[in-house]
Amino acid sequence: MPNPLAPAWLLEPDDANALAPAVWSQNSTRSAAGELEIAGVSASSVVQQFGTPVYVVDEADVRARAQGIREAFDREFARVGSAAKVYYAGKAFLSIEVARWVTAAGLDIDVASGGEMAVALAAGVDAARLGFHGNNKSLAEIDRAVALGVGTIVIDSIAEIARVAEAAARHGRSQRVRLRINSGVHASTHDYLATAREDQKFGIPLADALAVVAQIRAESSLDFVGLHSHIGSQIFESDGFAEAARRLFAVHAQLLEGGSVPELNLGGGFGIAYTSIDHPLDTDDIARRLADIVAQGAAELGIPVPVVAVEPGRSIIGPSTTTLYTVGTIKDVRVDESHTRKYVSVDGGMSDNIRPALYGADYSARLANRVSNAAPALVRVVGKHCESGDILVHAEYLPGDVQAGDVLAIPATGAYGWALASNYNYVGRPPVVAVKDGAARIIVRGETEQDLLSRDAGVRA
């Protein structure tokens, strides 16, 4: 009989130790002793060396996903007589090492702040391979981007036209720009993730596109290369992209009457599996469907197939990363006269993964240090913060003998885990460790209490 405290989608597993392949990184396995290993590195050795919480990134997984999506888009858009540009969406997670991995795989990088731009440049990425987003870019950020030769700046408002044009003229450059459009199409996700609705801060209404592009083209220091659309995040189907492309193509065709429009950027938002019931499109399906959508739209209007740009982030970095925690307090909390919920507290929480509290996002969890034959028990994994909403996994089945000192693994935390991390309750952000071929190394150092105190002006040297 189903546990009434469990959500309808969560079924009690036959084996609460099993790793669902779609949810974990490609090189995650159980050792003969039952311990979680990632790229040949055991969970216990990571914990012994780096402590918990710790983000563990499967480097080969990231590189393979980046290369796979580039090859798929190259192949499918060549099939329809065009080409594709793939930008890694740095906002999902960006570090110097990750920037090097994705660019080595042939991807460009999309940045959304001066800080993200600085990280990419520190990695040695050519500024011409960067796209610069943001609804409120500062004058200093715009000036720096233009001066460094950033490949494309996404114009997000009418006010930015003059700001970018003036910077480009000052530096004697012809700056490539795209115009972000609200297509009126949104993904079927959480409201906060559906970023293409008109009542939101990003972009220009589709009805205003012709007039705004005319303003851009009137600036001699700007080179208009195409429209940009982003319909949301964690998208599992292609219907939204098809409708957004159809609407954009109608305007794209009209813009061709006034000049060249070589590109069309359809954004990103490709979904991943966080639980065993999630079934996102694979990379080849995404590329094939988008190529067919774009080719059909161009054929219907009798126009050339544009170069299409996409901006995957989550689908590259998300599945690669697993966060390890140490279990502390366990409480059986009586919910009503007949039912009890087991609360499993760990040594991290909403400061290292805010998504469950912010979006109600669901995650999976498994014991990492051992396997167990104990009957599965419904648990809620919570953090250590002074906040009742500090929940990491709303509902999951773990072996019923889960105990203090166990190592708990939560997979698919690469996207928007570290990137949205905070110092709530003065907790330091965890380190990020890359694992490959049986070896582990730090790629982002964790924060100590001394690091936190060092920023407080009240501390005397």
C-alpha cells in the first residue's frame, strides 16, 4: 500500500541502493563493497580528503556532454544546409576549469555579468567567443565588453542601444549585437523559470521588434546579427521551441527586407533528470528537432536557413555533479495519528542548494558510503539552517537503517547549486572537486570561517 506521505509519482523501490542511470553522472557506480564511486574515486576518499559538504564533478562527463551537444548540432544543422553555434550558459556553473573544458570541446560561453566575464577571461577564453547577456548591464560592464572585443552583446532594452553604440564608437569598433525578444511562448515549468512571458524583466515585446531593430541599424557602430529568444528552463519537449521559432521567423523574414539577419538564437533551457520519473530529450533528439523546426520555418517563408545559436547550461553541467553530505540528526516526526515522517538532517542545506526551497525542485538521494538490506523508509532530507524551508530532498526512499555518520549523495546538483550558493547563517560555501581517472582535485576552494570573517570590516588585522 503506497505511503500517503509520499508524492504520487514516488514509488517505493525494490532496492533503495540502486542508482538510476539517467540521474547520475556517466561514471557513477557502486564498488564491489557497495560504496559510491565517481570516475573511480570513492565517496569515502573524497570525504576524507575534502570533508563535507562537497560538490563532486565528473570531469569526463562534462567534457563528453559538451562535445556531444556540439557535434549533434553541427551534424543536424549541416543536414538542413546551415550551421549552429553552441554557447555554454555560464550562469549554471562557471569556474576557470569548467570554462576551459567547454571551450576545448568547441563551445563558446554565454556570460551574464562582469564577474562571469572575468572568470572566462581568466581561463584564457578569447573574448570573441563570449556572448554577453543581462537586463541591466552597467556602463562599466558594457565598456569593458566592447573594449575587450566580446563576440556578441545581447541588447535587452531600448536604453541599451545607445549605451552599447556609444561604447563601440568610443573604442572604434563595430559591435555585434542580438536583440532579446519576448515571444509570448513560455515553458511549462515553475513561474519563476518561465522567462519569455511579456510581464517580466527581460527583452523587448515581439510587436516592437521591427522598430527597435531599425534603431539598432541606425547606429553605425552596431552590427545587428539577429534575434534572441529564451522560453524558460528545464524543458522536456520541443513544442515550445517550435512555436517560439514560428513567431520569431515571421519577424525575421520582415527584417531581411531591411538588411542581413544571419543568425537566430533560440536560447537554452534543455531539461535533465533529477528523479527516476524524469525523461528529458537526449542531445541528438534536441538537435534533430530544432534543425527540423528551423528548416521548416525557413522553407514556409522562402528564406535562407539562418545560423542557429543555442545556450545549454544545465544539460551539460547539471548531471555531472553530485553533492556529498554527512548525516547528523535523524528524527521520526509524527504527522498524524497514523503516519510518521523520517527527517534526515545533513551538514549542508539551502546555502549550497537553494532550488528545492526556491522552486520546489525535486531531487534524489542515496547512501554513498555503503549499501543496506534494510527495508526502504520514506525520508525528507533537510539541512542545518535555521529555516523550516531548509529542505534538500522533499521525499525519497532510503534504507531504513540510515544513521548518523553515513555519507549521503544527492546527484544532478551541478546546475545552480554552487552558482546560487550563499553564506546564510555564516556557513561557508563548499569546495568543488573534479574527479577523473581515479584522481580528485580542487577546482574551487571551499570557504572557511576565516574567509567569512576577512570580509567583515570590524575585524582588526
